[in-house]
Amino acid sequence: MEATRFAKLFDHSILRPGATHADLEQQAEIAVRLGTATLTVQPHYIRFAVNQLRGSGVLVGTVVGFPHGNETPSMKLFQAKEVLNLGAEEIDMVMNIPALKNKEKEIFISDIEGVVKAADGRKVKVILENCFLTQDEKTLACEWIVEAGAAFVKTSTGYAPGGATVDDVRLMFEVVRGRCQVKAAGGVRTLDEVLAYLQAGARRFGSTRTDQFVQAFQDLSVEKKTVFMQFCPPLTGHPA
């Protein structure tokens, strides 16, 4: 029970360009066995993932505007509708980084709002790609993402020069002030790091290492597991 709750902190991800059906089958088996929040896949593999995950309680996640985010709002809206029609249940989208840097608020907001409205209550996680941003830009992005109605702000794609940092997660958590949640992705490699990110405010992780994290969690003492459990979502309904 504790390990399953811990696993719900993770979007188990397989987004690498060269992934095959065999790779997807292997990663879907891991996601189902662990009971992760989602299996996050390329749009090409959504229907395949739907079949692999059917009846498991693991949601199908996918990406929009990935990995650069510089498509127009109408392009991202089309992508969102398409992936939802294919069976996606959560979306991780990359924000419009140039629009943020140019202070083009209307474009930036409409870019996210279109996807949020298309998702119709399904979780939309907006990726900042923090390694390209100043501290002020990270703050502004979080404020605008909250205004646009997203469920999560997310640190990174994992395909840029830099990934998550504890300082970035702490900043994002302080800016959103509970109005949405924070997801860490890119470069989280140890269970101690998972705990540090949780303590900084992360409530979801994108990871290819989920199996290792869950095994390491299971090997902890009861006392150490208790420290993690205060951050783990309940098992009733969809993961937080």
C-alpha cells in the first residue's frame, strides 16, 4: 500500500525519439506493476498505451508542443484535441518561451488556455524549461500559467541542457502559493533527491527511473518511509 502511494508521485515516462513497441510494452508493464500516476508517451504511441494500460488505473499521459514550445496557440490547440481524441488523459505542454521573454502576455495565456479548455478538467502540466529563463522570468511564467488555469507548473522537458533543481522547485512552489502544483523533471536521480524535491514543494515527478525509486523506497526503514508518506497522494480517485 505504501509503495503504491509512493508510485503515484510519478509520471513514468518514455519519450525518447527511438522508442519502439517493445520498449513501450516494457515500460507499460513497469507502470502497471508499480501503479504510477501515468505512463507518459509520445503522441504516436497513445493508442498503443491505451491498450497496454486498460483497466490498470494508470492514466495515459502525453505531450503537446514538445520539446520547444514555440508553436502558435492554434497549433497547440489542434495537438491537444488530437491527443485527447486518441485517448490521452493528462497533457504535459511546453509553454511559449519566446512569448514569455518578449512579454507577449496575451499570446502566452491563450497558448495555455486553449489546451486547458480542450482538456476539459483533465490535468494540464505546463513546462517552463527553466534552464533558459532568468529568475524573474520563472516567476512571471508561474504567475501567468496559474492565470491560464493549468494544474501544474513543471521544471523541464529533460531534453534541454539543464533539468530540475531544488531551488527552482522551491521558487515555483512559493510563486504559485497552492493555486496549482509543481512537477519536477529532468535529472532527479536518487531517492534522497526525491525527498529534497518533495520538501521543496514538488508533488509529481517525471521519471524514467521509477522502478529504481520504488525499490529504494521499499528498502527503507518504517521510520524513513513515514517521512515520504506525508507527501504521497491518497489512492482513492485520480492521483493528486
